[in-house]
Amino acid sequence: MSVEVVKSGMLTTLQDGGRSGHAQLGIGRSGAFDAPALRIANALCGNARDACALEITLLGPTLQFHAAAWIAVTGAPIALRIDGCEVPPWAPLQVPAGAQVNLGAMPHGCRSYLAVRGGFDVEPVLGSRSTDLNAALGPSAGRPLRAGDRLAIVPNTAPQSTRARPSWWLDARPWFVDDAARPLHLLPARHQADLTGASRRALFENAFTVQADSNRAGLRLQGPLLAWQAPLEVVSEGCVPGLLQLPPSGQPIVFGVECPVSGGYPRIGQVAAIDLPRLAQSRPGAVLRFEPCTLAAAWHALQRREHALAELETRIAGRLSA
């Protein structure tokens, strides 16, 4: 069973739950930027939550399915057609053998996820099927998909079907937030107190715009210039997604899932894990705001989301087996 890439879209990569446990070698986790969207897409296909799927950026691919399959598409809103018939995302969808699946442009957000029942069967690299573009690591030497690629999928028993629409689908609103007025929760980092008073106020009172040279490694932000009370000299320390660093330009950078495992710029904050999916969905031109957050509040918010996700996965599994 295989899927052929007819058109690759703007940037389409294979991603799973990530490549953990190799930071001591200088190798980051990578994986799906919007992890809940990946999990829900896999749940709708009856897969393990971290099965390999496609991460699609801004403009989707056209795929030729050479065998019948079940798919699901989640994440940012995207036009989705099976053999020219428009179908809704956030639903288990049947794809007949020989059908083309076309994914269009995203009017909002930045990344969508296409999962297939069984998952894409590519050779893992260091225990993961994720593509790390920055490190050129993963399937196909860490490059994006291109026209002519053929992707194997784990065989399944999905029946052939010509039904145009699914019998049910999910409400995406609890899982996709497109609201510039809603700030990101920012925990204080080691050097935040070294900013001038005016810069600390600007960090939380002003908006920042995502720049065009942003990617999975990090989002470059433009807003008020942030300055130090006195020059700082810092040593390299460990880095994780969501870390907000301030380079000499005075314009912050917030790290993504392909961030380096260490870095030496001063760190002024850490975006709470609950808001990392919103970073994933922040396209160039998006406006971001920050609000202070405590570690306890960030932890409780993440626990509530994980509980809601687990409950949703259980309900989807029950619906699929009914």
C-alpha cells in the first residue's frame, strides 16, 4: 500500500511524536509542532498517538492513493477534497483506491496534519520517523516531500467507498485557537529581571509580529526594542521549544520544535507548554502578545489539556469501534 506525492505543497514533512533522548549528542526532538493536532488526527485513524503523519505548512499537497485507506486531517483549517469532492477535516474519511486527495491553502493558522490508518511506514532514524529540516535528519535525509515521492503505509482493512462525506466529525474550536487578542502564557526566565523596567513593561504590554524568516526552528518577532540595564555575558545553556531569547538586535526569538539543544543568548521567558500549539499555528504576520504566568498555573493548565485530550481519544476510539 502506498501514497504518491503528485504535488508537494509549500512544505510537507513526515512527523511523529519526536526524537527524544539524544540531546547529549546535539540532536533535538523535532516531531509535530502542534502535538495535540497530531494526536487527534491519529486518534481519528485508530492509530497510536505518536504514529507518523504528514505536517503540512500553509499550502497542502496533492496525494494519489494506490489502495483504499482511512485518513484524517486536523490542525489549521484547510480546503480538503477527495477526487474533487469537498469533505470536512477533523473526521475519519474513507479514500477509495486510486483516488486523489487534494489539500489547498490555509486561510488561518499555519500547520495541518494528515494521518492515515496504520501510519506512514518509513524507516526510523534514531528511533523516530520525524523529519528535522534544520539538522537534515530523518526520512529521505531530512528533506521535505517532493513530487514523485512514494510513501508506504501500514496495510489495513479499510473498505473501498464512494461516500462523499463522513457520518460525523469533531468541532475544531477547542483545539485550534486563532485569536491574536489572547496572550501566550510566559514564565519568567533567568535574565528577565535584567531587562530595563521599560523593556519588561513593553514585553507584556506590547504586541510582537511573526517575521517571514520564521520556521520550525524558531519564530523571529518584531516589536518594541528590548534593552538590558547593563551589558550581559552569558554561557551556553540547554534550550527547549518555547524558550524566548533576546539576541543583540533587541528583537526576541521564540524557539520551535527544531530548536538547537543549547544556546548562548540571554533568556527572558519560557512560553508555557499549553501554548506551544499556538506557536505552531502562528504564520508570518501573526500578532503575538505575552502575559506573565507562574509555573504552578502553567502545570495545571497543561494537566487539564492532557486530561481533555485523553478523554477525547477515548471517546473517538469508542465511536470508531461502535
